[in-house]
Amino acid sequence: MKASDIKQMIETGLPDAQVEVLGDDGQHFDARVISASFAGKSLVQQHKMVKETLGDKFTNGEIHALSLKTSAPQS
């Protein structure tokens, strides 16, 4: 799995998001996601929304770890 694949999956699942994904070993990644969809949601809810865009990539082992930083856009 490549960082660009994860970025594309998140952008597909959260079309209004600005996404940056870093990672170089194929299993451990850092993602920063800014989305208006996160407005009024807790960090746990935001992270769940992002992880849902990745389907079964955690359960099948393609992604071992994903560090997330999420937020709604600043107005």
C-alpha cells in the first residue's frame, strides 16, 4: 500500500477533504485530513470517518498503523 493510495481512498470517501499522507515503509502512515464534514464532531468521530474510507485495509493487514490529525477548516 502506498501513501498515494490511502490519500485517494480518503479523498473518495470525503470529497470535500484536504488530505496529506506520509509514509515510506508501506504499512505505517501519517495523515492530516481537513474536512468541513468534521464540523461539530469529536476527534473520535472524525477519526472513525477517515478509517471508514479505508474499508478493510486495517483488518486485512495492508495498513498496520495510521496516525491521524483531523480538523474542520478554520473560518
